[in-house]
Amino acid sequence: IYYSFGTTVSSEVQDLFIIDKKSGEVRTDGELDFEKVQSYDLEIEARDKGTPPLSGHCSVELEVLDMN
């Protein structure tokens, strides 16, 4: 199974997060600014290598905390 961002996730948001294609683990890859965006809704897709390939999706909601 391989994981990726769904088609609705903008390229700007994809620049802020990394998804491990094999495990599905999501990590930050950019600086998150609470003053600009307080939460993110990421669509994650899982796809297998079958013929035809099957896929499923889920939504991950991330809340940014203000640390000031």
C-alpha cells in the first residue's frame, strides 16, 4: 500500500507536510504559523498495487497551537 495526499490538498499545504509513502506517517516540513492558519484538513489516499489498483481515503485534521 502506498500513501499520498489527495487531489484536494493544495501545493502550498503539501509544501508544509511530508507523508511517508510506505507508512502513511505525516510530518511537518515547513514552519507553521498560528497567526496565518489555525488548522489544516488533509485528505490522505491509500492505494494498493492490485490490478486494477484499489484505493481508500481519510481526512486528517490538524490544529496549530499558539505557543506565544
